Amino acid sequence: MIKKYVRKFLSDLHESGGWKALLFHSSWSLTLTSGLSYFFGLVRDKVLAYQFGLSRTVDIYSASFTLPEALLSFFVGSALAAAFIPLFAKKHDQDKAAAHRYAHQMISWSLLVMVVVGALAAILLPHVPHWFVKGFSPAETEQWVRLTRLMLLSPLLFSLSNTLGQMLISRRDFLWYGLSPVLYNLGIIFGLLVLAPRFGLTGLVCGTLIGVLMHLGIRLIPLAWGAQGFRLRLDFSLSPEMRETARLMLPKMLHFGMNSLMLIQFSNLASDLPAGSVATYSYARNFQSLPVSLLGIAIATAIFPSLSRDAGKGDFAKFRLDFRKGRTRILLYTTLGALALALAGKPMIFVLLGGGEFTAENVAFLAKVLAVYCLSIPLESLMHLYHRGYYSLQNSAIPSLFHAANIGLSILVANLLAGPIGIYAIPVGFTVGLAVHLAMVMSLFPWFLKRTEKGVRLSPKLERAKKWIVLVIVVASLASAWVFIKGGKSSPGPEVVLSHVADPKEGNLRFYWKDEQGEHLGNYQSLIDHVKGKGQELRFAMNAGIFDAKFQPLGLYIEDGEMLHELNTEKDGFGNFFLQPNGVFYLTGQNEAGIATTDDFRLSSDIQYATQSGPMLLIGGEFNPELREDSENLHIRNGVGLLPDGKLVFAISKEKINFYHFARFFKELGCKEALYLDGFISKAYLPEKDWVELGGPFVGMIGETRGRLDTE
């Protein structure tokens, strides 16, 4: 194998005409720079994971990319992918000055569109956060808006850089083209190591923008200083090439637009899950895409020229043979790759990302999500082969339309399953959409190939079928757009809150975190078994507060009179916990309950149990002034309220609800103080009301027991 690559390298060196040509203008320069880009990409992810783990901080940073990348892909990427290289290369061979004019027009119109669309997006962002990050708290949303507005500078720079990159490819200046992603990653690493420690997430985004500038700068060098003498200038005229570009990019805009919609929706959905879910989705997708790129896309791309030649010559027997060989190789290699990635995912993630803030729990959780994502690897890889099969038969409509339907279905399935299975809904939805899409293109391909071979046009019956297919695509696209615009908004209806009243004076309330061996109980089933071992029956249970990525309480936690985590007085952090004022729920040795703001809380030796969370919902019988009735920050929520007679009301919403309406539930019951405990992960165990959720993983849990069981 090594000798084979050495011989190829020496042969390419001889054919290219020397080391300079090999380094600057051969495929080896792309191999070298791709390797460097992957390496620094791994360094980037390692530093990011080490510093922040699977946290809300990474969620906010990752989510700030979604809208800028979608705008760039939809408005500029579609044009470059559809037409630029062949039109520019053809024109360059005929008239270099005319080719440069075409490039100036592409750059000018791209910049104009990005300025207008970016400005509108920056203005509208605060009004539509539920379209992008419906699960973020108000403070997190404010941070996301600020970072996204900064990141909206990147499509401007990338639109210019990507156009220049296409020009470099057409001229075979591969080294300069390939170095740009290396410098981009270096910019992010600089932001992580130098700017983020001083300026937080804003510094990290500034480092990213520095990377974008270097991405652009390195591509300007050979064009501005080389023999071509290319100079940047604005030109808003419409040459025949620009008109042709506009015509050809329209079908691509459907493909790129639906793909961007899927990425936005998946990120939006993940924001509505526990902190770190956006980061988990992003990391898992990056790992999943590696075997798809190295095996599936590579084989499909390599076989595409042969399929095109076979179809062009009318040699359909060889076409079928080449296609079957490619399909067998892809299915075999990607299945083995998926199995290997699923089995080796945990140790691989530990090596590549583990350490620092990226805990063992983070490694295990990401490995599980990745294992589900691995189901899609053979499907996505085969999809690329079938798409190229259709392309070689000069048909792009069928794969493009089915691809749009696949994305619509993926979004809908993920949204439907998010409640029952959480973050796993994203890879499951993605896989289901791919499976249906692949089944459709596979079932039509033999028929379409046979029709092409015989030169037969579609019958009237099939023409009608085409119309139905288009109708399905439109419905799926509209349904996806509806989910996108709806953004999780819903109004709390009647009986949306499950509640339980407990009397602390009965002495049956306790907090539970770990067992006698120091092992996390983690869920209600473990708690049921735990109290049963003590001869008790669990009557009611609810999770007791917010915890961090290390599965430690985020604030004060006292159990059996022992303080296991100290009071957190920080007020400038991110997340619901830091919404002010936050507070403490506690039980004393006299079986009396109390809820107080963190500022008013006084620690004493008499407190047997306590948990700190936030925000306060009611203070002195009045709403927390920070809560807004029209807030679109909707979640499943649980909390605790204190009645005037000293009894406690534990409540959990059955549907998504905002803080204000959740607080109103406690107020209408007469509570004077009420504290929010946690959000989406919250579950309750209350068999008396036919509500049994075993939940988890939790840190602290509040449990009410009764009696002693007959242990004979």
C-alpha cells in the first residue's frame, strides 16, 4: 500500500514538472492542506471541549453560526455550486478580461445581497428568537442575538472568499485554496486561547471572524499579485453569464434552502433540550460525517465520471455493472465504518475531546448520541451514489425533490420525538428521513434507467405521478416551514399543570442524591428501590434543581444536615439558574419549609435539606418583576410553592409554558413564595394521579415516603 502511494507521488512529481508545480497545482497540495485542516480542526474542537465541555456556553456559540451559514448557503452557495466554475473557466479560456468582469459581478451581487439580508436579519433577530433558539432563557437569548449579529459579518467575507476560491480552483491554484480553512481554524484557536479568557464568548466570536479574514486574505494573494492581475471592483451589471447563473441557481436554492432549514431546526430543537444539547448534536454530526465523506462520498465521486461516460456512450450494461460495484463497496465499507465508529466512539471521543470541562459523563453521553447517528451512515452514503446515478442520466429533479421531502420529514419526525426521547430525536429523525428518501430514489432508479436506455418519454400516467410527487414535496416543505415558524410557540391551556400538596410537618419529605456507597441514584426507579430497602414506599418524587455538566448541583445543596455544595452567589452567569432573583428551598429540623431569595437566605445548622435554583416565581405573593406574560421562552417546568399554612405545592407542567404562566399557577393557589426548580428534563412520580415517570439522569431528587412496608 505504501509503495503504491510512493510510486504515485513520484509519478505525479514527474508529470507536474517539478516540486513547485506539485506543491501549488496538483491534487497533492489539496491532500496536504486537507490533512492540516483536519488536524487543526481537531485541535480547535479539543480546546473548545476542554474549556467549556457540553455546556450552554458552547450551545450559544454553536447556535450563533446557524443563521449566517444558512444565509450564505442559500444566497451565495447555490449560485457558486450551480454555475460559477464552468462558466468562469469557459470565459477565462476565451477572454480573461470578460471572465474577470463576470467574477466582479458575482462578487458585487453577492455582497449586495448579503448586506441587505444581513441587515434585515440583524434588525429582526430580537423579535424571532423562537425560530432559532426557542429553548434559551432571556439572558441566553440576549447573548445569542449579540453574537449572531457579530457573526453576520462572516457571510459578507465568506461570499467574497468563496468566489475567489472557485476562481483558484478553475486555475488549479490548489495550495492557496486549501490553506484558507487551515487559517480559519487557527483564528478560532486564537480566539479560544487568547481572546475568550479575557472577553468571554464575544472574544471567541472575534477570533472566529479573524479566522474568516485570514480565510479571505490567503486567497487574495495569488489573484492580486500573480500574473493574472485580478483587482477587486464593484460591477452591478448583468452579463449573459450572470443571467445564466441566476437561472441555474434556482433549483439549487430549493436544495440548499431545505438543507439550511434542517440545520436551523435541529439546532432550535436542541436548544429546547438540557444545556449542552446543541453542542452534543454538533459534535455527533461532525463525527458521523467523517466516514460518510471519506468512504461514501469519496466512492460516489470517484465512480461518477465512469457512470457519466457509460451513459453518454449508451453502454448501459457497463453502467449497471459499475453502479452495482460502487453500491456494494459503499454498503460494505460504510456499514463496517458505522459499526467501528459506534463501537469505538467512546474511547475515540475520550482521546479527541475528553479532559478539562469535558467530563467522563460528557464522553459517555456524546458516545450514545453518536451511536444512534451511526445508523444513518450507510443510508446517507448510498444516497450520494444514487444522486450521482440520476445526475449521470441527466436528471437532477428527482433527487433534488426527494431530498427536500426527506428534510421535511426529518424535521417533523425529530419534533414529534423530542419530548419522549430528547436529543436522540435528532439522529432518529435524520435517519428516518434518509431511509424514506433512499427507498424512493432506489425504487424509481431501475425504472428510470430502463426508460432512459430505451429513449422512452414518460407516459401520461407517469406525468400525473410527477405532479403528485411535486405536490408531496410542496406539502412537506410547507409543513417544515410551519414547524420552523411556529418555533415551539404554544399557549398554556386548561389543566396543563400536575400538582401535589405535601405537609412537611409529617416528616416524610427528604432530598436524595447518592446512596450509602456514594453512587448517584439518578432516577426515580433507583429511588423507589432505595427507599424500599429501608422499608418505605415512595409516594411522590420530583427532581430538585439545576445541575452542571459534571453532574454537580449548580448551587447550594444540603442533605441530612450536610452541605454537599455551597451557596452560589454569582449573578452574571448564563441559564435559568442565574435569572434574578434566584432562591433557596429548604426544610428545617423541625419539619418546617421555607423559600427565600438567595440574598435573603440565611444558612443555619438547623437546616436539614436545601436546594438552590432560579428564578424565583413569586416573592411575597407578587410575580417576580423579571417575568413577562408574553414571553415566548416555553418549556416543561417544575417548581415548588409555599402556602400560608406551611404546606408545600410541588408542580410540573404537562405542556410547554413560560415562567409567568407557571408562576400564575402558584399565585392562584395562594402561594406567597414559589421557586422554579428545573426545565425540560423535569419529571414527576405521582402514582396516585396515574402519573409515573421514572426520569433521569438527575442529581438531587425530592421524595415523599409513607409508612413501612411489610418486609416479611
